[in-house]
Amino acid sequence: MNGRCERCRVETMITSMSMFNTQMICPECETKEKNHPKYQEAREIERKAVQSGNMNFSGIGKPSDL
């Protein structure tokens, strides 16, 4: 991590993995994700992928309106 959010490019010391793709995102982008209508769907699909043994699931893709 280079100290920037991979989505909005703001400098940050805190990141987490996006639920939609493999971007490392800042807390503000994470909040936006959690409020997106497809967030719960993305979480459920990721959970099923991990349960089936896919520990490198790349997500369902970032929605265009995010």
C-alpha cells in the first residue's frame, strides 16, 4: 500500500479490501460501498466463494455508480 486509496486516490493510513473488487480503499469509500444497494449481494457471493475454497475471489465487480 502506497498510502493512497486505490479508488479515490486520497492519502490514507487506513485501508480495507473492497467487497466489490480487489482495491484497497479508504474508510470513506468503504462507507459508500456499505450504503450501495448491491453491497449485501457482494458480501453473500464472496462468502459462498470462500466457503467453497476460493480464497482469491476477485469480487463481483465495482458498480459503475460507485
